[in-house]
Amino acid sequence: MSDQELHPLTKAVRTRSPKTLQNEHSTPLYLTSSFTFDEAEAMRAAFADETNDNIYSRFSNPNVDEFITKMCELENAEAGFATSTGMSAIFSSIFALLQQGDHLLCCSSVFGSTFTIVTKYLPKYGITCTLVPANDKAAWEAAVQPNTKMVYLETPTNPQLEVIDLEWAGQFSKKHKLILNVDNCFATPLLQRPTDFGADLVVHSATKWIDGQGRVMGGVIVGREDLVKEIYLFCRNTGPALSPFNAWVLSKSLETLDVRMQRHCSNALTLAETLQSDPNVSWVKYPFLPNHPQYEIAKKQMSLGGGVLCFEIKGGLEAGRKFLDNLNLLSVTANLGDSRSIASHPASTTHSKLTDEQRAAVGITPGLIRISAGLEKVEDIIADITQALAKSM
Ligand SMILES: *Cc1c(COP(=O)(O)O)cnc(C)c1O
């Protein structure tokens, strides 16, 4: 069977860099900063971009290339570049392609550091940005300017889990000739492939579900070859490269992403359904619950609902803080996408510096609890959350 006929999920298990003389079954670690050349001519050709030979690990490395190749296969993308963190991927994908005088359209509910980049740093370089509410299609249309170059969004959003219609976003971007750049961190390519709907670029924090065990940081950008080439040159010179060790961990993690995501998502759905009838919870939000405002869109573009859900604890801010203290099994940490279930309370932590009005504007209610469903038996997750809820009233 030729390589072309294999399913992307099979490739995520089987793709690997060429074997060394040791014939090892698993990919070894290539801990080397540079690569040697036997002849001056080979080195000249590599520097002239006439070959794909590795030169220096800031540019490329076999472990990093293996991870990028698998991500391109899973995201159905032409090319990619891997970075040290999700934020360096997001930063590079914007700064490599936009310049002074350009305008960016950005969804108003994006990851906190992304929000800081587009509102604080882009303007310093003469790039303007308009923030648009995720699902206000008229506002997206009205915000387009003659100098608009890129649309940036994430779906589902963090932590409110709003879902943006990717088919619509693809058509909107095409109509206005804009680059569509999608943060696919929450869904992973296993649940949703933005390129199928016309996304030109897909960015990831590989730190979350892709690693899946809270061990390493990483990021990746995949998409249209011409755009990725620009981003590659920007990164090759500015240096946000992914370390070979982290790439090795992340590439191994992709072998199990499919089975892990199925369990994360079924645990999240069962938990969401159970919490709907908990007397201490006023509402539950999860993309695959029929009462989610964009349930139909979620069903159209996602194969499963994802590993994150949120709910409002009755009793607001104080009950939310007590809830964290009363948990025995779940971890209390700001991360998500781990084999261990995690609870967080945005109003008293990640979003505590905002005013009440600012929090309300981004949907952070006082008793909002975000859960990242892990891989434990769902009965144990439910039991811990239910007892902590009861004790927090
Ligand atoms: C965590 C996260 C990021 C940032 O990724 P890092 O790897 O922490 O730099 C970006 N987008 C989303 C949606 C995230 O959850």
C-alpha cells in the first residue's frame, strides 16, 4: 500500500523520520544544534535552498520535522512550522504577514495573551485591529476596511465555549480576500479541520490536548504553502523554534491523540449532562448539549464536543472559591488539556484583574467554573465535583 492511501490517523501513528544505521523502531532524539556537510558543494546547495538538508536546529531538525509532518497530515495542510509555545506560533503567524498600515479583524473572545498581542503590541507597529463579537455576522461585515488583511478567530472559545461557524468564516474571508487564521487548540484536528472550511492558516498551542499530559510547551502553524513560507523565514530569523526534545514528546503524543480525545470528550459530555440536574448549578455550557446557543453549528463542524465544559455555581464568587478548596481529586491549575481533570475559577484567577463590567462583557460570570475533563473514570470525576458543589453552598 502506498503512503498516499493511508488514513491521516494511521499516518499520525506511523509517520517517522528515516531510520538511522541502528534500525531503531522508535524515532531517536536528535539533540544537535547544527548539522555537518561532507562537501563544500552540499553546504552551498543547502544554503541556496536547493536541497532540504538540515543546517541548524533554529531552522529545522528531524524531530521537529516529524511533528510538523504529522500535524500537516492531520490538519490537511500543505506546510507548517513548529514553535516553542502556542503564543509564539500565534505571534509569528500575525507579525510575519502583516505590516504597518494593515488592519486585522479579531474575534473579541480570544485567548488572553492573544488579546494582549492584538490590542497592545500590534498598534505599536502601526497595525490596527478591530475586535468583533464572535457571532455577530453583521458586525464582522461592517468592520471590514480597505486595508484589512487577516481574520483571526478561535472556536470553541475559552472559557465561554462559544462556537463560530467556520463555513461562514471561510466564505466571509474569501469574499473579502482576507487571510483566515484559526486557533484550533480547543478542538484539535481530531474534532475539527478548519482548512476544510477555507482556513488559510491554523495555529495551535500544542501544550494542551496535543501533548495531553501537561509536560511540555509547544506550538505549531500549518496552512497554505506561500503563507507558511513567509512565516518560516520570519521564524528562522527571529528564533521561536521548538526544541527537539519537546518535538519528540509531541510527536509521540500524536500517536494517541485519537483515543485520548474520544475519552476526554465522552467524559466531558457525561459530566455536562449530569451537572445539568445538579441542584447547586444554575447552568451548564458544552458545545454538544442541545441547549448550547450554537449547538447546530457545533454538530455541523465538530465530530465531538471537546474536552472542556463550564458551569455556573449557585452562590457566585464566594461559592466558586470554596468549590476549588473542596475538590479532592481534580487539580486546581490554570492549564487544560491534561490526562488529569482540572477545575478553574476565572473570576478569582485568570480574569481577576478585569472590572466587573469587563468580565461581564467577555462572559465571565462570578460563579463560572471551567472543567477540563481528564482521562479518569468519569464516575470518580462526577463524584468529586458533586461533593465539592454540595459543600460550597
Ligand atoms: C493555551 C492557549 C494558547 C497559548 O498557548 P501556550 O502554549 O500557553 O503559549 C493559545 N490559544 C489557546 C486557545 C490556548 O488555550
